[in-house]
Amino acid sequence: MISNIVIVLFDGFAFGMLLFVLSVGLTVTLGLMNFINLAHGAFGMLGGYVTVMLMRQFGIPFLLTLPLAFLCAALASVILERTFFRRLYRAGELNQVLFTIGLVFVAAAAATYFFGTGQQPIVLPRWLRGSVELFGIRFGIYRIFLIVVSLAITALLFFTLERTRFGAKIRAAVDNQRVAQALGLNVERIFAVTFALGSGLAGLGGALAVEIVGLDPSFALHFLVYVLIVVSVGGLGSVPGSFLGAALLGIGDVAGKYLVPELGSFLIYLLLVVILLIKPTGLLGKR
Amino acid sequence: MSIFHATGDTSQPVSWIRQRNRWSIFGILFWLATLLPFYFFPAYLGLANQVAIAALFALSVDLVLGYAGIVTLGHAMFFGLGAYTAGILSARYGWGEPISGLLLGGLVAAAVGYVASFLIVRVQHLALIMVTLGLGLLTYELANAMSWLTGGTDGLMGISTWQIFGTFRFDLWGYTAYSYSLAVLFLCFLACRLIVNSSFGLSLRGVRENVKRMPAIGSDYKWHLRKVYTISAGIAGIAGALLTQTTNTVTLEVLSFQRSADVVVMLILGGTGRLYGAIIGAIIFLIARDQLAGINPQYWFLWIGILLMFVVLFMPKGILGGLSRLIRREE
């Protein structure tokens, strides 16, 4: 019984960390510009396909493909931000929602065109496969790897946000965009860089997700709901909030499906609605 | 305010409302044109029926999204509630009388909508979108889990709808189905028209334009929002019940996120905040899907995605909004 609880918590936490990497970029950009980017998951999908293709076509090792997935997603996001998204910052939430969901549809169709509708499995390197036994409980090695990588990214994010000059600028712009601008900060540039970094992280998350949840053209739409839950439950612009929201969602999702499979995702959605009704700004959101 | 810049003496709100309630030649022609499928496209009456139902659903979403400014991504829950109410009434209790089933479907959806409206008015912006989305997904999961009542993923079996008024039998070709749906759509359209062109409709626009000023001029905006949300839920429920009665099946698809998203897309295509926008959007969306999906169903999403991005960038007021701007420019 105890071992079951531990394994549910462990798997859920690993899944939650995956969700955190996928969604933290959206949290920050939403907090910065109030730009509702539903296409965030599409960058994750792009990262996933980059990893799959590099490994399969060119035989590049898994670990090396991760930074490339990050770069490709970041690059794609910069191009889209410069050409389309910046026109929509003042366009109202409905237009943002519609434009970006249109982009998700186009991305799904493009993925279908290039890679087909099937699942894209990858073969992990030997040292990431299998499991280790601790206190009589078997932990998946890849999930341990996932947690370690995500925690490292989290630490890096916190350091950047709290200790560097750029992080201070981001925090200032999230707190009060007008005053930050009045103090001479180029909020638009800060936003462009943050947007690229956040989308890159989504790409990395997508690459890491292939082994856990698989990859097909519906990835972006499927994870959209998860990502939005993390962002809105955690609170706009709050990185610790996202971390908390992602961990909660991951553990809740795995525990719900393990303990009461007949209810499906019912509990998750119930939790989402209840949390938002009690705290419309999310758990740790300020606005 | 720009809405007062219509022709005639519109300085008085009462005369403005009266003027808005007059029928234009376009309106009359439009409703005459809805009769065309009977004579020219009898093979497409099934599609015409789907269009009428989708238009009614889009009309209900237009009330909350276009007029009151509540962005909703979960309105299929009310559509599905109406559909399942009518279906369960027939399949489980053996009562297939269409008019009462329709009204009951609308009532159940409106009752749930009234309860949900208390939650909806508490939140704004992203939280609002997420709460509507969450409620929609919740209803879907609930219907899936309660398969003893809803039939689960297999759908609800054994629905049979009696003749309308005991005389009009539902035929194979869809003459009755389309007439029925069209009549209901027209009646609901009249009701919506009265609603949006009333003082209540005006206060809804006020909420949409500036939520903070409404309490300042003594308007209880939360009560207005709750009212319109309940009405809209009821109309969506009627649309759902129509679908059940004209097709004699209900599947979980009536509650799906896809349906909630599709209806918003229709509305945006046609133009929000205009009742005809909802109907024209439904016509274009369903005919395009019928034609394009016939060519290659996989790439339907590509077209709808491109269309969405195009409309947002170049026609933010939808097709009807773009047309009316063109006409005004020529004048």
C-alpha cells in the first residue's frame, strides 16, 4: 500500500515536472504581455519532432538533440512573434485565443503532412532505460532523469529571475509594465527575449515528453488543456506558482487515473474550477 | 457611443430601440432564402438541418460572447445537456413527443446555466475562459462516467421521436426535420432579436464595452450577465434537443470541446455581436466542412486554421462586419 502511494507520488511528480517545463514559458509571457498564446503547446510539439527526426535520420544521441529542440522552438517562436503575434498584443483576448488556436490547427496539419498521423516512438540510450530498486520499490530511470533535469531548469530559472539583471527587468515588467517603461526599460525587447526562452523551454519539454506520453499531431491540442490549467492555477507571471500548479496537476492526474480510473480526468477539472472560483488569480498570482 | 449613429431620430433611446426592431429588406430576403433548400437542394436537406441547428447554437453563444462579452469555450455543455435530456426522455422513459422534449431540454440547460452563471460572473479574463472550459470538460467526463444513464462512449440507443403535433412524421429525406429546425431557429431568432434590441440588450453592450462604468451608472451588471447566460444556456439546450430529435441519436460528441470550439469559430467567421453573423457563420462553416472534408478530411483543420488566422488579422469583425464596412465606405 505504502509502496503504491510512493510510486503514484513519484510518477505524478515526474509528470508534473514535465508539465512545468512545458508551461513555465507561457506563465511568464502571459504575465508580461497578457498575451494568451494557445499555440504554446505547438512549440512543444515542434521540439518533440526535432528530437525524433534528429535521432532517427541522423543518429544524433538523445542528449544532444535536447538543446537543438530548445533552439529550434525558440527560433520558430521569434519568427512568429516578429511577424504575427506582436500585432495582437492590443487586440483583445478573444482575437488572441482565436489566432493562436488557428495556429495550433495549422501546426497539427503540417505535422500530419510531414510525419503522418502515427505515433513517433524513440529509442532511448541504454543508460536511461529500465528502473532501479530502492527500499523494494522500482523507480523508472527515465523519470528520475526527468525530475533531475526539470529541477535543474527550475534552479536556473530562479537564479536568472532573482539574481541577474535581466531577471530583475522581467520581474519589474511583470509587476508594472507602465512604470517599468517609464524607468527606461525596453519592455518589448524584454518580452521578445522572454518569449523566445519560454518557447524554447516548451520545445525542450516536448522533446522530453516523447518517451512518457508519445508524440503525434494532436500533441499541441492535447497538452493545451494541461498547460492552461498549470498557468491559470499557478497564477499569471508566477514561476513558483507554476511549479506548484504543475506538481499538483501531475500528481492529481496520475493519482486520479490510478485510484479511480472510471472517473477519468473528472477530478482534475473539478480541482481547476474550484481553485479558480476561490482564487481567480491562481494560487500564487498577484493580479 | 457609436451604436447611436444610425439613421433617423435616434437621440431618444426608445425611438432607437423601436427603429432597431423594424425589419429590413435584407432580413426578409434572408429568411425567404432559407426556404430554398426545399426546392433546389432536396438532396442536402440533412446538411441544411445541421446548419439550422448549428446556427441556433451559434445564436445562443452570440448572446453571451458577442453581446455580453463573456468569452466561453465550454458552451457545448448546455448543448449536450439539452441533447441528453431529450434523448433520455425518449430512450429511458418512452416519451417521444417532440415539442415537450424540446422545451424540457431547454429548461434543464437553462436551470444548469442559471447555477453556472453564479460561477461565471465571479471571474474574468483568462480565469473566465478556463472556468468555462473546465465546466465543459467536467460535464463531458461526468456524462462519460454515468454510462448507465447516457450510454457512455457507445451513445444513447433507442430514441424514437413521435410525429410533430401528431401529424408531421419525420421522413427519410429530412423535409420534416429541416422544417422543424428552421421553425425553431426562426422563433428563437425572434426572441433573441427582441432581447438584444431592448434596454436589457443595451445594458449588456454596456457591460461588454466597460464593465467598471456600469455599476457607476446604477446598473446591476452581474444580474444582467446572469440573466443572459441563463437565456443563452436555454437556447443552446433547445439546439441540442433539436439535434437529438432530428437524428434520433446522442453521442458524447455533443459535449465535446470540439463542439464548443467550432461554434466560437462559426461566430467569429460570421461576425460577433450580430445575430445574422451567427447564422451566416454556421452556414459557411458547415458547407465548407462538407465540401473540404469531402476532398481530404485530414486537412480540414489546416483550412479552418488558416481561415481563423486570416479573419483575426484582416476581418476582426467577421464576414458581416467586413461587408458592412465596405458598404458604408461606398456610401
